[in-house]
Amino acid sequence: MTSKSILKDTSLTFLENYLNNASPTGYESEGQKLWMDYLKPYVDTFITDTYGTAVGVINPDAPYRVVIEGHSDEISWYVNYITDNGLIYVIRNGGSDHQIAPSKRVNIHTKNGIVKGVFGWPAIHTRNRGKEETATIHNIFIDCGCSTKEEVEALGVHVGCVITYPDEFMVLNKDKFVCRAIDNRMGGFMIAEVARLLKENNQKLPFGLYIVNSVQEEIGLRGAEMITHTIKPNVAIVTDVCHDTTTPMIEKKIEGDLQMGKGPVIAYAPAVQNRLRDLIVTTAEESNIPFQRHATSRATGTDTDAFAYSNGGVASALISLPLRYMHTTVEMVHRDDVENVIQLIYNSLLKIENNESFSYFK
């Protein structure tokens, strides 16, 4: 565990602003602008691509390239159908959870600005208690205070408008960070903090470092899939979130035994290159950073998979942040884990040598 906080007040101010900003899949640009503005003092240059992935680069002329990566998008909804009496039905943009929707407030993003609405739900008095109907993607709906389809459209709302939740950042019991979209803008924050530490500690890396904030992870790792062909890295260290499995209704025999506050989670999976993972494990042990292990079977389900299987194979590893209540508006992580993920990535980078080969065969 970190003995002294590495997070500055300016870091935490950025984190709050970055989390509170809406960056739904396909519409990440405003969040990327905030991220690049924060990262600018710590990198030499930037790369951006057609769909909005942002990359801060240190030592851009170096032939050996190392990526550290998180993703910038959050789950959301699309307007799919507007009824004659002004109610809005939705489809998912990413893995949005229909069960948490009823009674939630929403922001509908239009060319005229934000239109407020709520996910309505029948009062308990009016529901058939003998056959209780649960929320499904087919029966949840948004009410924005209109009585006709024409009224809704006059607000600027149309099929295809994206919808997000307005829930904002808070701290519980001094050291638990809570917000929607911690998955995975906390990853973007952590890799930016790694770049800050490198700059402030005057660390000169013998390779090019590409700090990558990818788009469109929530709909199939698409941003990472695109940017890896632009960068053509030799090594990729990805950070994302994984499940804290200590809360009710989670089966540890299926999901593993992981807990926030007990350190970063190092993944074991076919996409994780064994020698790079071993370097990270050794770094954690030598740096006295607590860590946990997680077996992820066929695929990690993260951008690690996109990097690993690109360009003829890229040595890739995954360091995850334990998180409670994934894909809800109250995602929760432990501040100590955030700091230890930053430290683990930072210290691992210092162990990678120029032109180091992570060949499968030693």
C-alpha cells in the first residue's frame, strides 16, 4: 500500500471534472479534450485518429514503442422510438443495465443542448402484485414532460440522440470514489498520472511511450483495434476495471475472489503475454505493492485482446482496478487501489529496457 498519497489536489480536481463530463460511446470528444488538456504538460506531442482516440506521446522518434492504455467511453442509451403521446423508448449503446433505469433522471443530448427527462415507472399501487412485472429493455421508457411526439421533436429530440445519466462524483467514507463511468475513465486518469510522475520525477525512458485513451471499448474494443495499427507497439500495458466479488449475489467460484482495497489485479489469460506479466508481478513484489490475481479464461473482455492479437502479435498485459457495481451509476473503487495501479504501471515501465524482447521462448 502506498505510504504517501501520490495524488495532488490538481489531480483530484481533474478527476472529478473528467468523471462528471459525459463521454458516451461514439461521442467522447469533450472528455478527450479535457484529458489532453490535463496531459499536455507531461508529453511531447499528441496523436488523434478519425474516431477520436487520443494518444499522448513521450519520445515520439524512438523506434521501440510501449503503450499504456485505458478507454474513455461510457455506456449510454439511444432514442429508438417516440410514441404519439410523447414517450421515448430506447436501445443500448454499450452494456447499459435496464434494471437500474426506472426512476433515474437522464440527459438527452441534442443539437440544442441537454434535454432533461426521467425513466418513468408505474407506481407500486397500480402494478399487479400477483404477477409483478420487472424492468426490461422493452418496457422502460423516458418521459421528458411532453404530451405529443411533436412536442418532443420541438425540443430537438429525435431518433439517434444519445442519452446519459447525470450522476456525479462523490467520495464515501474518505477513500471510496463513486461515480458513473469510473469504467473506465479512471483508467484514463491513472495513465495520465503515470505520465505526470515520469515528468515530475525527471525519468528518461529509453523507448517511446504512448499514453492511449481509446474510444468505443464498450461496443467491442473498437478504438484500441484501430489505434494499435497506427502505433504498431512492441508492448502494451492495459488498465481497466474488474469486479469486486465480495458484495451479495456474486458467486466467487465463477467470478473469482477479488476485493477493492487489496490492490491491483493482474490478469492471467491467453492474451496476456507470460513474460510481460511476470515482469509486472516481480515489480509489484519488489516495490511492496499489494496485488491480486485473476484468471480470465478465453478472453479478457478488455482492450488487452485488441492489442495482443494485432500487428502479428504484441506483448500485452492487463492490470485491473477492482470495482463494485459495474455498469451502474454508483460504480465504486478504493483510492488506495487507484494509487497502487498508478505506481505499478509507473514502476513496471522503469523495468522495461530499450528493444527488450518478450519472446515466448526464453
